[in-house]
Amino acid sequence: MQADVRELSKFYQSRLGLMAKQCISRRLDSLWSDTSNMDVLSLGYGVNFAEKWRGKARRLVCAMPVLQGVEQWPYAGKVQTTLIDPLAMPFAENCFDRILVVHFLEEVSNPLQSLTEITRSLVAGGRLVVVVSHRIGLWSASSRTPFGHGRSFSLFQLTHLLEQAGLRPTARTQALFAPPFNWLASASSVAAWEKTGEVFWPFFGGVLLVEAEKVRMIDPRKKIPVPVFCPEH
């Protein structure tokens, strides 16, 4: 059953949610240190992570799928959230430099079609980061968090899916090495868990983060039409 926007909002206000936000944000900061003068799109439930880009990005939009619902964000000022159909997004081609996809692919009916739509909206050379529940991580097995809802992915599955959509993976990492227990979700233990997990069990993080770049390819097997001059008689 898909988690709706109220459940997602409630989760990110809990101790576990704050831990998840801290761990994922740390990884996002290392991938995208600067979004100045860029057009940025968040797909799914990314308002918690998009806050750092307010006032820096040239344009910032947080789009949420219709079955999930939408919340007003930011809470003061111009609203920057909108509802979308994940299989037919209302964005023009080549209009975003960076796209964050989080709490999105796990629930859509056709991940490849949705990723193809996302790629269409990304500029050539633009990059996206996909954050998904890791199939072999502990968080995907816990229904107490949004990462336990919908499908989960292995690194191979996610990489293959991105390549099918015309994207070239450029970086990959993991986060949430601590088990999803409230008593472990303290500010003092989060950093220790992440550093320990990166060293001793680096392939068992709760979430996968994969960055990919949009590339344009021409199939050499396709015939290129040649214009023919037809003089008038």
C-alpha cells in the first residue's frame, strides 16, 4: 500500500525520519555541492531535501504524484509544489539541470516509462539522483518506514533501468546503515553508524543513491534520411 503525503510528513518529523533525512542529505551534499543558477526538480517527496536549494537554484519545483498527494511547501511565500501524473509529466523537454527522485520509483506502475519521462525533461548533460529502498537492506523489510512500501531495488536493477531510459550512471553510494529502530536514532549515534557501515558492511545500506547523466546517442543501425532534390518540370 502506497504511503500518502500525510504519512510521509509524519515520518520525517519522527526520530527515524530525522535520522533518514540527515543520512541522505549528507550523501546528496557530496554529490551536488552547488546548484547555483540551475533549474532543479524534486520528484516524489523531496521537500525535506530541497530546502537547502531554496534561494540558490534559479528555479525549484517539488512535484508529487497524484496517488501520493501534495502538501504546501514552503509554508510561507510562493508555493513551489504541484501534483503530477508520473507517466505523463507536464514539463517541457530539456528544462531541468538537476532532478532528485525520492519516494517515487518504488510506487509508480511503470518505472521505465516514468524514468523516460523524467529523462525527457532533463537537459543534455543534466544529472539526476535516484534514491530508492535497497532490496538487501534492513529498511526495505520494515513497514514502519516509507522505505518498506512498494518495490525495492538492487544496484544492478536500478543501474539497468537508468541505462534503458537513456541515462549513464556516474556515481553510486548508500546510506542508512543503522537498523530502523527508534532507540538507535539519536544525533550522537547516526554519524557513528554511517561511518562504521561504510567500512565494515558497505553493500548493506538501507537506501541506494545513484547519480546519472543524460546522454544523447545515435543508433548506427538506423538509416539517416538523405534529402533528394526534385526539380520542377
